[in-house]
Amino acid sequence: MNQFLAFFESIFAVLAEQFWSLVQMPFDPSGRLYVIYIAGGLAFAFWVYLRRKTKTADDSFLAFLLPRSVWSHPSAWLDFKFFLVNQFTGKLLYVGLTGATMAFAFGVTTGGDSLVDAIRTSEVPGLADILISLLYMVVIIAITDFTAFYLHYLQHKIPLLWEFHKVHHSPEVMHPISNFREHPFDNVAYALGIGAVYGVVMGGVSATLGYLPNMPVVLGVPLLVFLFNLGGYHLRHSHIWLRWPGKWSMIFPSPAHHHVHHSCHPDHLDKNFAFMFPLWDVLFKTYHMPEDARDVKFGIYGMEESEYNSVWKLYSIPFRNIARKWRSGQSLTVSPDKPQDGAQIAPLTDDR
């Protein structure tokens, strides 16, 4: 009986911890929903609002920011329900796997050193070595970002992975919480891939220098990551089109870069896989950036009406589709030549 009670107490403790982490999200700089990042997105949204060439009858900033076409759509509210459920399921899995994989890869690379001890004793020995700290930050973030880029590419090219990643492309309208519509299997893929690469790079640096440099941070977050989150990050999943002028959009990540990736227009399929550095797309010829959003349509190519319309279906449809393909003898490892299947949705415009 005592073991039975202890089990439920441990479950309750985990759920309570997740609940408080959810409540504290706006005050956590390491999370995407930090209030300062949201303020940055609002500032960029207001800038877009002021620069619009066309005006609507209801021309308030609030109407521009929260259009009925988005917030009256069932897909928008499904994102919130999925977000809440996933905070108590997929997030725990992702955080635990990333940490464990990183620590394991670090130990293998260094011959058994402890990642926790290395981080605890990390230092930059003297002002002259600040350059090392900056270089370390750029290198480790660039390498892990390339890893994320390549994993993302594989998620679109390998049918088995695409069935899970399709969940993230299923929103028919987008808002910042749509960012969290990710199947837990997607989270596992990123946790294992990025965690392993992160651990190997950290292990290699530690073995070479004899210590782990401290990255320059703002509020405990690496400087580059902080700036990335502050630079209109929340508009990446939204109805607000914002692209940097000219060639700058090839260097710095813009919300428009990711809008194109989520678009089901034929010209936009399998484009713009990069997260932080669009340079990866430029180098691997997957970069595409139109001048405006007239052809941007959110959804998955080919379906007139999305079947991803409940929390249960977001979790279960990938397994159903994989089982069907396996029974019919379709390949789950080699991508077909035809475009990916999915849903065509209303176009994105500057005034929605």
C-alpha cells in the first residue's frame, strides 16, 4: 500500500512541477514564451502595421494583431489544447533525452569526463581569452544549428519521419503557440541528434583546451540565442509577414523565411529548412524568398480539408498512416518523387 501511495505521490510531484513551469514560462528567459521575447515580437508587428501599404476598415493595431480569420478558426484553438497536453508529455521526454544524450556523447568524446563537472568548473582564464568565449559560442551554435537543419531536411525527405513532422505543418492558420504543435517523436529525433552533436562538440573543446569556455550570456541565455528569440521570433508562426530587405534575408533569419517553409504552394515545398542561419539553405540550394506573401498558404500540400482536427488525431494519425503504408508495401525510408500530401489553406496577406 505504501509503495502504491509513493507511486502516485511521485506522479503528482512531476505534474505539479510541470504545472508551475507552465505558469512561469513568461518569466523564464530560457523558454520561447519569455515576456521580453514576446515584447520583441510585438514591436516588430507594430512596425509592420505602420508600414502597410493597404488599410482596412477596422484599422486598429489590435485588429491587425488578432484578426478574426485566425482566432475564429478551430485550428488556432487546437494548438492551445495540444500545447497544454504536450507540456505534460512530450516536453518531459524531450528535456530528459536531450540532457542524457548530451552527457553520454560528452563522456564518450572526452574518455569518461563528467559533463556536469565540466560545466560547473567552466571558465575563461583571463580577459584576453574573451575571444575564445565568443568563438566557442558561434561555433557550437552554428554546428548544432546545421544539425537541426539537416534533421529538418530528413524529416521532409524520409516518409517515416515526414508522417510525424507533418503534424507541425498541419495548422491551417498560425500564431505563436502553433510553434509547439510538434509530435513527441519529432522531439525525440531532435533530442537525440542535437544532444549528441552538442555533447561531442563540447567534449572536443574540453579535451582540446582543458576546460569549457563560458559563452557570453544575457539573463542566462547564450547571446546569439537571446538575440534570435528577441528578433521577431514569435512572428515566425503568425499571420504577419516580415522579411528583411535584399540579401539580408539570406544572412539573418526572418519570420518570412519560415512562413515560406510552412507554405503549401508548389513553389515553396521543401524550402527554407534552416532555423537560425538561412545560410544553410543558400548553400544547399533550398533557399526561397518571394517579395511578398501573396502565394503563401499554410498547410500540407494536397488536402482540401485537414484531418488533423483533434489532440488525439495529432498524436495518432502518424502511426495510422505509417501502418497503412507498411501494409501496402510503400517505402518508409525512400521519399517518393511526387509532392508531399496534405492541405491547401487560405493565403497569407499583410492585412489578415
